[in-house]
Amino acid sequence: MVDRYWIAFFAVFVYLVRVFEASVGDADPLYRACVEQCEKTGCVGERCFPHCKFPSDGAVVDSPWYLQEPLYLRWKQWDCQSDCRYYCMLDREKEREALGNGPVKYHGKWPFKRVYGIQEPASVALSALNLAMQFHGWLSFFILLNYKLPLKPNKKAYYEYTCLWHIYGLLSMNSWFWSAVFHSRDVDLTEKLDYSSAVALLGFSLILAILRSFNVRVEAARVMVSAPLLAFVTTHILYLNFYKFDYGWNMKVCVVMGVAQLLIWAIWAGVTRHPSRWKLWTVVVGGGLAMLLEIYDFPPYEGFVDAHALWHATTIPLSYIWWSFIKDDAEFQTANLLKKVK
Ligand SMILES: [Zn+2]
């Protein structure tokens, strides 16, 4: 059984590494020439972009100071590059379609159609819904613990994982927020913020998986488990942001952390007598199946909904069940502890 897990894990892994290597679209010399020319002239065919007009360096341009700020110029440069890439891509895709060829990826992404300047509207909308779902789950967890379940005489909750789930809720809301931003506008900064928040969430949920499934309640033991993981995740985030943004390596780290926690929860769900273990099973199986969408990474239908967007759709019901499991766990543990007290 465990062998099969490893084979599946390895297959996913090899595939993901391949996906993140250079894409076919941007290796195309015609596309490259188009972008290069566009960045010089500011035009693709008939269309010209105002963002591509940079002031000649050194010369004082007749524009207010804030239009000469380095940050503003950076944004302009990003806008110019992204407009050039977008319109060159649309042109190339039209030519490819006329020749009967299917869509290819550009800079690691499928050719999406923009809506009001939003790059991937479907993924943005679904990320926003995920964010709302996480907020709903976290809020109902907060209300359950503070207003519905009995509290200790010192006004603290009996449930021993309260604080950890609160941090988990905040990290996941943060991560969905940056996911929505990143899918609406893909530049260095938004990409780094999205990837960093996702890694932080993944790392923290791995710690939580270990602490909850092994029922680690002693403070010192908790520190011993989480310290090395926290150190690793922090180093990894710093490495990505300030040393090298390495997609392949990051993918390996994420897949290992993701599969590890899925396995931990699955094994725990198999051995525990927890009354809500079926919810755990649903999330583990659902999460595993949802991963298949990332593997069969198909191009966007009509230029809008791709496999990744659908994957974001599946996490909405899964988060609902997940928070429902967390609430059940809080009720279950509180009841058990009160039984012992009496
Ligand atoms: Zn996404």
C-alpha cells in the first residue's frame, strides 16, 4: 500500500518538474522576436501601448515627480512587458490556430483572455470565493469556541489546538488573498507574495498535521517538532525571494510537504476512532483527486477556465468540510476533557 503511495508521489513529482521547465510558447523564435520588437517600438502590429514610452534617461521630463519615481517606472516597465507579451501571444496563438495547432504555454502559463485587464478572471473569482469560505470557517470556529462551548475558569478554551487553528485560518486567508492578486496581475512581486504565502501555509499545516495526529500536547514537544520545520520553511521563503526563484526546487518542496500531510491525515483517519473521521477521509481523498487536475493540466476552455481554475473550485467545498471537521474536533476534545474533570 505504502509502495503504491510512493509510486504515485513520484509520478506527480516528475510531471510537475517537467511542467515548470521553460514553456514551448516563449521558446518560439517568432514570439521572441515579436516581444523584443514591441519592447523597443511599443507596438504590436497596429496596436501601440502608452506604457512602453520611457523618458530618455537623465533628461528631466515635463511630468510631475511621482511619474518619475523609480517604483512608478518599474510598474510602467512591467506594464509594457506584460502588454507586449500578451498581444504577441494572442497573435501567435491566432496563427497557430489557423495552422490547426492547439494552444501552448507561455512563461509557464496557458494563453488566457484578459477581462478588464484581469489575467485569469476565473481563478481570481474562485480565489475570492475560497477566501470567503476560509473566513466563514474560521469565524464559525471562533464563535463556537468563544460563545458556544464551555470555557475554563480563566476564560480560555478547553480545546488544546485553538491557537494553532487560528494561525492556520489567518495563513490560509492570507494565501487566498495573494492568490487572487497574483491571478489578476502576474508580475515578480505578486508572484513572490503568492508563492511565499502558499509555502508558509503548507509548512504550517504540515506542523499542525503532525501535532494533531500524534496528539502532541506538551509545549516542549511541540517546540521540538515545529522548530526545525519552521526554520526550514523560513529559509526556503528567504531563498526564493532573495536568492533564487527556483520553480523546480520550490515544486519539490511543496509536493513533499503536501503529500506528507495528506499521508499523515490519511493514516490517522485510518487508525483513529474520531467520530468525524469520515470528514477527514473526504478531504484527504478529495484533495488527492483534486491534485489530478493539476497533473492533467489542460488548456483554458474558451480562454477562461483551465485545470488550475477548476482545482481552485474543488478547494471551496473541501475547505467547508475541513473547517467542519476542525469544529467537530474542538467539540469532541472539549467534551472528553470535561468528562475527565468530572
Ligand atoms: Zn492559483
